Amino acid sequence: MDRRTACLHQADAFREKALADPEHHDEWIDEAIKWLERAMEASCRAVVALEADDGSEAPAPTIETVAPLRRAIVRQ
């Protein structure tokens, strides 16, 4: 499992804790947000250098080419 996926699993676990424990909901959501941020960082670091057909190195993709994180956590 790659780092991004592991971070997303951790975020999901904390989100589930937030749903199950309303008394500490905000604390669990804060932890989930931290893990989502880590997942985003891992995604940005996973950019692979591309090579053009002639063997020269093409520019690295910009952050817009990295698949976006499609999860939302909303505070109640």
C-alpha cells in the first residue's frame, strides 16, 4: 500500500470515530483533516519525471495534473 492510500485509510478511520463519538467529534475531525493533508502531500511527492521520445527529460507535471483528493469533511 502506498503512503497516500495509507493516509486516506487513517483519515477514514478518524472520520468514523467522529461519527461514533459525538462528544469528541471535533477532535476526531481535526485528526482526519491532518491525515487528509498528509495524503495530499504524498500525492504531490509522487510526481514522476517523464521522458520525451528523443530521450530528453520533459518538464514535470504541475500540481493541476495530480489527481485531486475527492473527499470532504464538514464540521457540524
